[in-house]
Amino acid sequence: MARWKYRFGIPLVGAAVALGAASLTPALTNAQTPLLQPMSASQLIAAVMGAAPVQYTGQLQITSNLLGSDASLLSNVGQGLALPEGTSQVMVYRGAGANLRLQEINAQSERDLYVTSSGAWLWNSAGSSAEHVEFGSSTQQSSSLQQMNPTEMADALVGRLAPTSNVTVGANTYVAGHAAYTLSLAPRQSGSTISSLRVFVDAKNYHVLAVTVNSVYSSSPVLQVGYQTITFASPSLSNFSFTPPAGTAVKTVTEAQLQSMFEPTNPGTKPVTLGTSWQTVVELPKTALSQLSASVGAKGLAELETPVTLTNGETAESIHTELVNLLVLPTGSVLAGAVRSSVLESDAGALGL
Amino acid sequence: MAAVLEADGLTKRFGGQIAVDSVTFSVDEGSVFGFLGPNGAGKTTTIRIALGLIFPDAGGFALLGERRHSRLHRVLPRVGSFIEGPGYVPYLSARQNLDRFLAAEGVRRSGRPRLIADALEAVGLEMVVDKPVGRYSLGMRQRLGIAQALLGERDLYILDEPTNGLDPSGMREVRRLIGELAVKGKTIFISTHLLAEAEQICSHVAFMSQGRLVKAGALDQLRSDYSPQLKIVGTPVASIRELVGPTARVDGPAVAVDLDMNDGPPLLRALVARGVEVTEFTWLTPSLEEIFIAEVGEGFDVR
Amino acid sequence: MFVEELKRVFRRPRNLIILGLIALVPILLGLVVRFASHGGPRGGGGPAFFAEITQNAVFLPLAALASMETLILPLAASIIAGDSVAGDAANGSLRYLLVRRVSRARTIHAKIVAALVYTLALSLMIAVVGLFAGSILFPHHQVVTLSGVSISFLHGVGEALLAALVVGASIFSVTMVGIAVSTFTSSSLAATSIAVTVAIASEVLDAIPQLERIRPILLSNYWSAFINIFRTPVLAGPIYKDLLEQLGWMAVFYLLAVFNFSQRDITA
């Protein structure tokens, strides 16, 4: 009978060890708290602002959980939105000077941005197409920001934030295996859906390793951008050069065209904002709803809507996500903000509804 | 003489059923040991334990003096065995199958063809060595199994029902092979349910029934344990009965009686003096089957 | 012993037929894409590299590997793995192997190695046949990776063979499950069925969004990792994860196979 112990006991122990290793390895590294030189919030912000540029290779992971538990029901919805629901992977290669390479890793394809001082290439492996931007000789990197003293800037920033936000340095942690400080911003006002913003800063070179947005509705971050792995060493130069392969359709974009692409089409119509700071709500014009409906699909939108009775007795449609709430008013315009629905409803009341 | 096989309180259960129940026996070097019993008596399980295929629940077994299962493979090369029918890879030829077994034994590639040829010749399969075994007839497969057991020189041969599925001439052939091995001084442990066959070749026997060992010993010794029977044929039968006494068993013209050998000659003289015409006066030794029935009982109780 | 076990696997007519049929797939795939489709496949869909087949000979074996990795390769590997111990138990030669000088441990190790070699042979067969068929049917100039970087044709061939090795190794977990189950039974079919079921169950669970948390422990989770060989530079992370996943599954079922086989009663 003792043989049963060997026949099944040893493999079972093996399975337990394998499962334990699989589940504990990430948990163990996350659970550790490195001992770091204590820093105040403004010291940390100043250190980040004054940090020298670093060269590195990192794997950036963007996880969005905006739709929360609805995500699986509406898996088709996320694809239409600008911010995809789920996880995406981007390899980041940061070299000296302008050298940058972003590699968006998709299951069977990839998109690449190659940037050098002479120009930039955007490559899409699906369809083998490339776009090319040639940079002019003018160096446009002279930003006025860098002229300022980082410490003064940090103090000014913290001073401006103080009345509305708690800016603190939280428990130290590890991100991608690097010891990191945690800078935490939490609203003092109630009514915001954001419970905190966290910025994780490398303790050695003050490079930002991760940012998370936490919602009052969920215990896990709704938005997470962070490096899974990062190596601070200069990447090989071959990572940045790109020659379009033979047969590629190349579209050349001039610098001027590029700039016009980023300018608002009609700068006259500025969106109306209500509330201040963490309670800021944007009133979007009627066209916004049709744009949203087009991208999500009318059916998908209808599934997300819940009717709400306003103070004046009229009915509005509320759309809830883990981070942003929307209120579609009977007039057709939309109130949107990272605030609780009650704030939107009282704002609607302020508008006379 | 040294014991080649030794079972010591061997016990094995399958599920709740007991297959081998505290079996103890030993096999001397150079003997031809018949392991007898009906199907399901626990013979094959005992043999599988002996060869390390099955682990006993209790008791021990020593094969060529080796008791530890982990070291069994050191003595196994000295054992040739045939267990519950032949085993072969059907899409490989006889030569390839035997080559596989020799390789498992660590025999050098160069030494294998000679051993294979000898073994196949001994069982008369040398003409079909390169045919896939799957296309063999039942008898040929059985012969291949025996060839497998005969591969190379062994000290001990463990043969489980080696004549199953063989025609009478094949059975005779196997008996001849066993006889040749016995003459060479090899120890042979043969399990069979054919008592007549065992009687012809065995020097020692053990009887198994329902997992238990009922009796074991040298065949001559077992026979001498039984008082001999005298068979008298003559006329008139009534006079014979009168002289022999009430123990006489009459069967037609013949009368049988259990008698001490020393009492034979006086009885014959008395019969002649009485004017009985004696046509037959024979001492009968009990057959193996008779001894078996006496020890185990009639009927094969297969559980 | 190991050589004998390889002979047993590679001399079996059935196993050779499986290898032959699998070798036909890239040839058929190439012919269909070359002659039956008009203007080449477009608009996504289909397995990885399917859209690129017409562009370079190198992509034919890759598309074949991607399309066969999810079912045909695990099935073929399971057939051999399920037969490894159970087949010998059923035909009776197992007991005759074990009453010889070899220990049970050596026997099971020889069988494990032979089944793994056969698994690699399957994926390499696809790659080699695919490369030959591709070279005849499609152009063989410079290869463009997913990152838009051109590499030499020979370099591309090397990466295709490397991809085949990675795909073969990705099936090792299924092979090992098959061998472990095979040590419990005399029915090759039962062992094969269970191994295939484990592979398919893993793929089904992998496709359910609610079970995202358990994905990292599913044996099929990183099966498409070989695609990352065709990025510039090669993205090794997912490939290492895949191999680590396979190692974990192999370790557990290796223990089950070895300990069950060396401690169980051989009654067949």
C-alpha cells in the first residue's frame, strides 16, 4: 500500500510546487517592500522633473478595465473605442537623442513607430504599409520647461494641488523588478470616481515606471500603464533604423501636415465645463452622442444605458463605466466626467433641468 | 543444494480479493519444479512476483538469492522466462522482436544474431525470422515466446504454461527442450494445469489451490507418502475377497487393496495355496493426478 | 534501449503514415493558395502568416505550423504518446522487457525520449516539406519580418526551422500527459483520447474571458509564441514563457509517469 504514496504522492507534490511557483512568483516580488531613502512628495516630483534622460528597453503593458464586469458581455464594444478594453503590449526602445522605437505587439501582426533625428516611420505589418515623416533641420526640442529649476516647479505644483488633493508618498514597492517610490494623488473632494492616481518612480534614476488609476467602484486599477520589464542600457542602434521593404506602399507626410493633424479642426467651439478640479464635468454638444453611437454601435450603447429621473421630472439616460460616467440629457447634449452619477445629476439641475 | 527460488509467506490481494495467500516454498538448484494448480489458483501472480512485475503485499521472494526489488535486474539476466503467453510487437519481425529484448539486456549488437538464430532454431522458426509476428499462427507465436525464454544461456528458466496452444507434437518438442535443459543442470520452474505433462518431466511439485500452497515436495517423496495399492486379477473373485479381507474393493474381475509391500509375498502364496488362478498381481504407484485430487479435492474451483 | 524504442516508434507503419499525411498538409496548403485563390487571401482571418504565404517561400511552413498546432499536432503526438507504454502492455512485450536487465526507470525514460523525438519530428517534417514546397511555388527572396525589417532568405529559413522546434516543444506537454496516462492502462486509445482531451480542454478554457486568471497555467496558453521569432528583434519573452509552461507541465507528468510506472503492478 505504501507504493501508492510514491505513485501519486510525489507527482501531486510536484503539481503543488509547480502551481505554487506559478501563482506565488509574481505575488512574492510584488509583496516585497524595498527600504529606500525617505522623500517628501515635492522632493520626489522635483527628482522626476530633474531626472536626466535615460536609455532603456522596456516592455510596456497597458491594461484597461473601464467597463468592469460588463466587459465580457460587450467584448465587441471595446474595439470601437479609442482606448481598448483589455491588455496591450508595447515594446519601447529609447536610445540616445531622438532615437525611439515603439513596437505594438499584436497576436499575429505589429505596428511600429521608428523615430530618429532625421525622421519617423510608421509601419503596419497588416497590409504592409508605411508612413514617413521627414524632420526639418530646426531643433525644436528647446522647451522653456527645462530652463526652470525642477525644485521650484515641484513646489509650485504641490502648492497648486494642495487645496483639492492629497499628494503623498506611499509605500515603496517593486515595479518590473526595480525598487520604486509611489507618488499618490487622491481627491479631497467627494464625488469623484477616481479614488487615487499612483505614479511609480524608479528609486535610482527617477524614471516613471508605471501609472495606475484607481476607481471608487473597483479594488483593482481601472487603468494601468506600466513596464513589465525594463532594462536601463542603450539599445542597439539597429532597433531605430527602418528601410521600407520592397513593395511597400509608402505615404510621405510633411512636418506641416503632421502639425495640422494635431490641431483641433474648429478651435472656436470650446467644450463647456462645470465644476472644478476633481469634479470637473464636460458638457458635450449633441454631435458627441451620435459619434459615440457610431463607434460603439446603437445596440451596444442601448445596453449600457440606464434611465434616470432628473429633478425637474424629465428622464435622462445614464451610462456608467468604472471611471467615467455620462448623462445623456433630454436635450440631446451629454454631461461627462470622472465623477459619480449624483454629481452629474446635480450639474444637470444647475443647468436648469 | 542452494535454493534458487524462495517464497516466504507471500501474500497479494487485488482489490479485495486474495490472489496469493501466505505461500511459502523453495526450489532447489537443478530441479525441475512443477507448479501445479487449476487456472486462477495464483500461479501466474506468484511468478509475476518472482520476476518483479508485481509487488507483494506481504512476505518476500528471493530470486537467485536477491530479495530486493531494486536490485532484481542484476540477477534477471540469469533467468529465462515465459509468462502467460508470448509478447511481441506485432509489426516487427521475429528477429527484430528478439533483438529488442537482447538490447534491453545490454547484449552487444554483434553478439545478438548468433543468440537469436540459436533460439529460433531450437523452436523451429528459422524459416520465418523476417516476417512480421502479427502474421504468425497461434502455434508459431507460442514458439516465438519460448524462443524468447531460451535466448542466451540462463541458470534458471521460469515457464508459465509453456505448452498452451501447442499441438501434441509441439508439446512433445517443448518437453524435449525442457529435458535437454534439465540434463545441462539448469533449474526449471514450470507452471501448468496439465498434470500428466508435469508427471513426465518434474522432479518436484507444488500444488496451488485458491491462492494457497497445499503441498510441495519431491515427486518420489510425495508418492511414498501414499500406501501402495495392490491389484489382483484372478478367479474365483470370491476367494480373493475372502483372503484379502473387508478392505478389498472389487471392480469386475479385479480386486484392489491397500497393503504394506512386505505383506505381498505371503498373500500371493496364500492365494496360490487356495487354488486361485492369479492372472495379474501388480503394485500400483499413485499417479500425480490421484495425489492431486487426494490433496486438493476434485473439481477446479476457479474463483 | 533508447535506439530500440526509436525503432519501435519509427518502424510502425501507422506512425509513418501519420508523418506522411502531416507532410502533405503544407503541400496542399501551398497548392491551394497558389492556384485556387484569386489575388491572394485578404482581410485577416485564418491562421497566422496565412495572408503572407504568397509573398515568400518561408511563410508556407509557418502558416502550416500555425494551422496545425491547435489540433493535428497534439493529436498526432497523443497517438504516439498514448501508445508508448499501453501499446507494449497490450501486446505483452512490456513484461518481457521488464524481466531483463533494464530497470523500469530506464524503460520509461527511453519511451519518454522516443515520444518527444517523434513530436519534434512531426513539426520539423512540416517545416522542411513546407520550405521545399514553398520554394517551388512561391518567390524566395528577402524575407520581411512583422517589424518591416528585411532579412536574407537563408536567415528566414533558419528562423522557420527554429519556429518548428519551438512549435514541436510546445506540444511536449501534451506528449508527456499522454505518456503518463499510458502508464496506467493497457488501452492506447484511452491514453490517446485523454491526452487529446486535455489539450482541447486547455484551448477551450483559454478562450473563455472569465477564466483569464487561470490562463497562465494552461498548457496551450502560449502556443502562438513562435510568431514572435518573426519580429525584429526577436521577442523572446513569450517564447521563454511558452517553454517554461511546457517544462512545468512536463515536470508534473514526468513524475507521474516515472513513479507510477516504477511502482505499479504489471499485470498485462
